[in-house]
Amino acid sequence: MNKKELVAKLAERTGLSQVKSMEVVNALFDAENGIIANELDGGSKVSVPGFGTFDIKTRAARTGTNPATQKKINIPERKFPAFRPGKNLKERITG
């Protein structure tokens, strides 16, 4: 499912117009100004009970190998967004 299909299903299910549904989806998921992205950027996590949790994880610094030269390189610590599905969502998917 892509964003356009998500907006169409949201509009159908809620009775909102396509334009309003797009505003809702953008307000939640937009990478620049969306609610979830802003909360993660501020250091908070976003929990939706029964669905899951959006959070920031940290990958530790490590030593890697450049595949072209086979030289060792230092890879710095990095933060990345993560999603952990909730119990209800896991059970629905796994059966």
C-alpha cells in the first residue's frame, strides 16, 4: 500500500474528504513536519497501544571494512528511527 492508497482508505473509512485525509496522513507521518518525526527528533517516543512504538535507537561505533580497498574503517555511533510492533499487531500478523 502506498500513501495515495492509504489516504483513499482513510477517507472511505472515516467519511473525510480525500484532501482532509491527506492532511491527516501528512500531519502524522511527514518526515519534515509530521507529529511522529517531531517527537522522535525531540527525544520522545510515540506509543500507540495495541499497534506499536516508534523510538530512536543508537547503533554503537564499530570497525568495518571498505569492500573496495579491504582497509579497516571506523564507523561512528549512529542514531536511527525504529518501530516495535505492539502485542495485538504481532498476534494478528503471526496468527
